[in-house]
Amino acid sequence: MDIQLLSRPGNSAARVILAPGEHLTSESGAMIAMSDTLELTTTTHKRDSGSFFAAAKRLLAGESLFLNHFSASGAPGEVFLAATLPGDMLRYDLRAENLIVQSGSFVACESSVNVNLGWQGFKSFFSGESALWLQLSGTGPVIISSFGAIYPIEVDGDYIVDTGHIVAFQETLNFTITKAGGSWATAIFGGEGLVCRFSGRGTVWCQSHNAKGFGMELGPELKPR
């Protein structure tokens, strides 16, 4: 499987070339175009199987009810994928591990990777973010997206990240939700509110823009229908 990330970082798209016998799973609606040599099927879970319970859990995490599966049978082919919001993309190769991904950032993965719901507890809910994140597990490449640029932060100890700027993180990290700054006045009037304090060793991927904050700024400028 050859994954090429194009037009980074502002308007990224992924070109995935599949050899015969290879399969790719993507979020519903992510496809831009594909070769007519590829076969496309849609299920509520893994390729060749469906699970309403698994699909319902993804809905709770803000993801689509369905997953698309691209297969190269007798001939190779390619598929172009993109996220809803403009920004960057990242390829990450899972090696028998878990990656926690925020709602809306999952784009695609090799079909051997499991896409499940990761419960992050009420601490995420009280931060204003979803308490239900996607958990990608197994071995194989995955593609995630960000709103704006995406960049890694290597944590060795403690590190603080604004909740709206988290794209993904390795499950080797623990986190707690806390106020920004030393007082509630700083947290509220400084505009940061609640933040995520990661602890341990691992990588957090952040995005330069906050989709929720962008929506709040843009909303008053939109004319009602």
C-alpha cells in the first residue's frame, strides 16, 4: 500500500495506491475519486461484516454510521481521500498498539486495523469535548487529519494542551482535565478555560486551529436562511 499525502499542509489530500489483494477502510464521504479497477463496499463495521452496535458507538463519537472499503482484486488502483475541514494529514503506522483519535480526524486505515470507540470518561465531557473518541488498534497504516497544520509534541513527564487542539495521542499517555493557569480567573478571562494535562511518555498530535472556536467566530456572520 503506497500512501502519498498531497498539497500539505493547508489543503491536504491522500492518494492511496492499492496493489492486488490490498484493502483500505475509510470514513464515509472521504473519497474524492478512485480508479474503476477498485471495488467499493460499505458496511457498518469491518470489511465483509457489519455490526450495528459498533456503528452506533461511532455515531456517539461524532463519526459516520458507515465505513467504506476499497479493494483491489485483479488489478491495482488508486483512491483519493480528503477530510471535511481544510488542513493537514498525517500517516501513522500502528505496531500492535492503540491510538486515540478525536472525533472527525479519522480518514482511513488498512483494513486490518480495528476502528472502535475509546471511552475517555466524563473528564473529557466536562471539558466541552466529546467523552467518546475513536480507538484505532492493531498493526497497519492509518491516516488522520487536522484543522490547519498538524504537529507532534513528544511528552516525557507532564505537558498541557488545549482540549480543542488535540488530534490524537498514544494510549501510553494518561491525562486529566484541569483549569488553565493558576486560578479560575486566569482560565476564564484568559480565554483558555479547561485544558488537558498529559502525563507519561508518548506523542500528542495537535492542530493549529480549533474547529469549535472557528465555528463560534463564524456563526454570527452567517445570514439566517
